[in-house]
Amino acid sequence: MTSGTSRGPENENASPGLPGSADKDLAGHVDRVRRGYLLVSGLDYFADMLLTVTSVLLLQSLGMGSGAVFALIAAVWIVEGVSEIPTGVLADLLGRRTSVAISFVLRAIGYSALFFSGSVYVAAAGVLLSALGGTFASGALEAWAVDETGAKDPSGLDRLFAQGKIAENAGLFLGTLTGAALGTLDLALPQIVAGLTCALAAVLSLRLMTGRPDPDRPPAAVGRRGAFAPRLRESFGEVMTGTRLTLRGDKVLIALILAAALLWLFRGIPGVQWTVVYEGLVGGNLLVLGAMRSVGSLLEIPLLGWTLSLQKRRASARRTVIVTASTAGALALVCAAAVKEPALSIVCYVCFSTAFGLCMPGVRAAMNERIDSGHRATVLSVASLFNSLFTGGGLILTGLAVGDLGSTALAWPLAAAGFGVAGLWVASLAVRPGTAPTTTTSTTGSTGPQEVRAP
């Protein structure tokens, strides 16, 4: 980021110490990027969470049996995992804005398919298309926000992702309750609302996800739109090579990816069981289940605000937040499994889900500090791939070990122990100095190699 004042003749009358016009333009651009990132993130979560209470019920109403539902969910994990790397490469080649827009368009089509067709096959195709669409935005939106706001200021990244988590939680809360309310009228109604929301988000992403002219950045490739297939073949190998070197050269980054994937796994185990465990306690009421699902994310908003103020006062705030949240979350999950009082068990589970959300901004900031700009979306997609593989594989093993989905005696204490240990591991890695390369890396375009400045 530019600092100080310009010394050229056009600024001879500027007051010493005041930022020049270039600094003001850059600050204004950063503010616009933050607002765009928060709005698109909120809409992203709002659209997805419209379906969280009703989607399985809708599939069952179309005639899909329990085995078919589980098979479809497994297929979603496979599609997301297999697609993460190719779509991440496309995001680095096509541009983050194009990739995010494609994501919303595919999801708009997929969600709407479940509303306009009563066929179980169309419904399954819509679910899988939506899963594929999600991978186009995975990493791309985050990479755009980091590149446009600057990756050199750790406290700035922590603030960016804490504010982003607040926006996501607001979308999650509103989407979950809205979807539950619409589902009481018609189980398919949340689907079309989610499709319309994604269509709106596609338009907004194209308008809001703009770049800034920067002399430190390389000029755009000439003929960027031409000869796409040859450029894709040439660039794929180059991007993957650069990504491989990025990961190979930074063992801390690899450890962070693995530790974060473990956090996702141990969050996912109780996440599969909670509806079965608590459905009887709330009388099967969709609105109550929706409120329970979203209240933890609502509580995260003031807590994330507190973490922002803590980061301004303490350099080690990131580690403190992750250690505190993961430890408290592990204890809360043990209590949720052990206590017999239903209301207290629900409160403990909500505390666990809140703790996971508080860990994520610091984890995401720590990863982004260690990734060069040219391969950011691809490396973030690698992290998402591990999240999918760990969670999907772990859930399969958990399903084999736990015969009754309503039983928490074995799965939840083990998940709590793993969550606490993984959190401590993440915290120890998240504060280590970044090692993103200071030299330039080359990516191949239609006009030959270009220099990409590392952050």
C-alpha cells in the first residue's frame, strides 16, 4: 500500500503529513472492496442456508429413500472435492470476478431445478450442479478480497475475515430462519428463493468485484479472450507447478491446511447428528430447529466484534482467540453429550458451534499470509479439498462406528477431544511468521511468461 505524500509538482500545495490523492484513492478502493466482499459473502450464505432445514425433507417428499439421500450427500462431497483444484485454477486464470459469477449462475440453475420439477432425477442433478457451482467461488472471493486490500498487514487480514464472518453469520441467520418459515408453506419454496438470490448475487459480483490500476501489477495479457484452450493447457501446468512449489516450500502452510481440515472434520461429526438428537426435544418444529441452528452464528457477531477490539490492543490476539475458542468449544460439546437436561444440552451445543466460527477468521488470515497472489485461489482450493476429503472420509468412518444417529455417547466426546487438540495445533501455527516469496513467480499467458508480484 502507498504511504506518505506525493512529492511531485502537482502536490506542492499539499499539507505535509496529509495523505496524497493516490493514498485517498487507494483507501477508497479498499473500502469499496471490503463492502463488496461483505455483501457478496452475506448473500452467498443467505442463499445456501435457505435450504439447511428443508432440503432433506424435500428430497424425501419426492420419493428419495434414506439410502439414496445419503448416497446423494456422499456424491456432493465427491463433486466438491474433485472440482476444487480445477475450479481454483480457472479462478486464477479467468479472474476471480468471473469465477464467482459462474458459481452463482450454476447455483441459481441448480436450486431452481428443484422448484420447477417434481422429478427425483432432476432434483439430484440440481443438487450436484449446485455443489459444482460452489467450488467456483471457493477461494476465489477470498483471494480477490485479499489481493485488493493487501496481504502484508496481518491485523488487516484478521479484521477483514472477522468482518467477513460477521457478514456470513448474518446471512446464515436470516437464511436459515427465512428458509424454515417458507418451508412451513411449501418445502420447495426456499429453493426458488435461493435461486433468485444467487441470480442477484451473480449480477452484484460482476459490478462490485472490480480491480484497481496499480503500477506494481503486471499489465493484462494481450488477447486474453482469444485462444482460450491453448492458454488453459499452457497455464494449467504452470499454475499447478507454482502451487506445488508454494506448498513444498512452506511446511507451516501444509500443517495449517491439515490442522484446519481436522477442525472441519470434528465440527462436521456432531453437525450430522444434531437434527436427529434434538428433533424430538423441539417437537419437530422447523422454525425452532432453524432458530437453534442459527442462534450460535448470531451470538458470534458481538463476539467477533470483541475480537476486533482485542486485536487492536494485543499482537497475540489471534492465538488467544483460537486457543480460548477451541478449548471452550471442546468442553461445551462434551457437556452437550453428557448432560441429561435438554435445555442445557442445547445451550452447550450452541456454544460449541459458536466456538468453531470464532476460530475461522484467524485460520483464514494465517493461510493467506503465506500464499503468493498468483496462486492464491488455487492454494485456497487445495485447503478446501482437504476439508472435503477429511470431513467426507471422517463421516463415513463415524457412520460405520455409530449405529444410531441419535447416540452421542461415543462420537461427540471423541469429536470434542479432536476439536480441542486441532485448535491448539492451529493456534501454534497461526502466529508463525509468513514465508510468502519476495521474488516474482511467472505464469504463462497467451503472450508468454509474465511477472506476478508476490504480496
